[in-house]
Amino acid sequence: KEPETYAAFWKEFGNVIKEGAGEDFANKDKIAKLLRFSTTHDDSSEQTSSLDDYLSRMQEGQEKIYYVAAESFTTAKNSPYLEVFRKKGIEVLLLHDRIDDWMMSHLMEFDGKNLQDVAKGELDLGELDNEEDKKEQEKLSEDNKDLVERVKTALENEVEEVRVTSRLTDSPACLVVGEHDMGAQMRRIMEAAGQSLPESKPIFELNPSHPLVARLDNEADEERFTELSRVLFDQAALAAGDSLDDPASFVARLNKLLLELSI
């Protein structure tokens, strides 16, 4: 009832309330109404939007509440996973507190709407995708079958699956996790805490309309094809906020390709 007063309260105790969303199951729905988020609606790091605010701005036919979790607001705001959502004008919650991914694993739905991590599973916008969009995705998958198989062979030890995607408009590639796998941010937190986790490989998605992916598709030299595939894979990991296991090799590989292009 007093937004400005509550905004000051949220800055001090917001993370405590977020803990309640995961620990106080009996009052989870009441607590969810108290949560505040940054969103693409105003692109501000200030957490001022409630889930009710988000619902009031949802597009007609929108079936889910979309969110992206990252280590910082800047990483979240510039995430490649947002590209198609910005293109279609679909609002996305920008989660940038360390507790957020854990909280969302307990919250899961609000007012009958499922909460969907945009970096998980295949992109499915439901009724927000028209028939033309769906036919275009089917055509992309069919036209790029050979490229997908080549990249999967080149990165067979690093990826679970390779596929083309329509979720990207400006980036050449991205990494996503399986629909039921642990989120990337939560996995990083668990690993930093020394927790032992089962091995998990990401899904590598390619944007076939990007010039670099077109260049990759036309590369006849298999060694260079593999090198370029690895560069795109590492770039996608960096864009998602991950660190590289071997950054020196990434730099050497990138420098080699840049020298070849300059000759």
C-alpha cells in the first residue's frame, strides 16, 4: 500500500523474503506476491516489479512467466537468450541475485502461470509463435541437418546435443541446459561451494542466419571447421556468464583464426 516505503524495505530484506519463497511452503503464494524483480520492461537494476505487475503486462496468448538468471544485472540484461523476446516485445524477469535460481526452483508457478527459465529446454512460445514462425523453424532444422551433424562430431566431448534455433537474432550461438536439469547459475553456485555434481553437458544452439555460422557451414577444411566450432562454443559459454576451463587455448585458437583471416 506504500510502494516507496516497501521499496526501501525490499532493498534491506529482499533476499530474506526470497528465502521464504523456498522454505515456507504453506505461505509460498502469499510470499510470491511480496517479491520484486528487475525486468526488461524498464531495464533497470532496481527490483521494483511484482509478479502481479508482470501478469498485467503479459501479451495476449502468453502462457508463461519468462525469466533469465545471471551473476549480475549487466549479464542478465545483455543475455543472448533475450534476443527473440526483445524482438517480439515479450517481457522477461532479470534475476541477478545469487539466491534467485534456487528460489525459482521452488516457486515454479504463480497465479496459474508457469515460470520458465529462457535458458532451459527448447524455445516454445506457445500461441505467441504463429504458424509462419513454426514453419520457418522446421525449415531451418531441415536445411541445416548436415551442419548440425558436423558440429556435433566436432564437439562430441563437450555437448549433449546440437540444434539450430530461432531464439537468437544477433548472436551466432548459445548454450542451453535440458528442461529438467539444474540451471547454469545454480550449478555454478553449487560447484563454488565444493558440492559434487553429476556431469552435465550443455545443448549447443546455432543461429543459421548469422554470418559466422554461414561461414562455418561453408568451411571445407575440417580442422579449421573444428577450431571455429570450438571458438563459437567458448564464446557462447562466456556470453552466458560461464568461465572457461582453458582460457589460454581459447585465446590461442581465436588468434590463429584471426591471423588466417587477415592473410
